[in-house]
Amino acid sequence: MKLKIFSMSRYVDEALKKAQYAQDENGVVVAKVPGISGFFSQGETFEEARKNLRDAIEGNILLLLQLGKEKT
């Protein structure tokens, strides 16, 4: 049996590098990783949106691992 090493922080950091940020008409910063459903969030500032996006990515990864599925 071959063991795979999984570094969640490295995966999350790579996803955050692909993130896109936009401010909506109400001034809310919307953050998303294009092409990956569930990887989105928002905040009042860029920093808050990025932190919330990190939490959303980590939460989705943990859920997928618990369910035994792979995210592409």
C-alpha cells in the first residue's frame, strides 16, 4: 500500500493563489476560486474575505475527506 502525503496548508495556499476578488455594489468583497464549487466567501475587507475564503476551502476539504471523495 502506497501512502500519500497530504499537506492541507499547501493545498489551501495554492488555491488562494488562484482566488479572484471583486467588490459588489454594496461594498462587500467577494472572494472565489474559479472552477471549484464551494470555494467562495465574502467579507467587509479584502483581508476578511481572504480569511473567510481560507476557512471555506479548509471546511470543504475536510468535508470531502470525511465523505471519501476527491475534489478536482
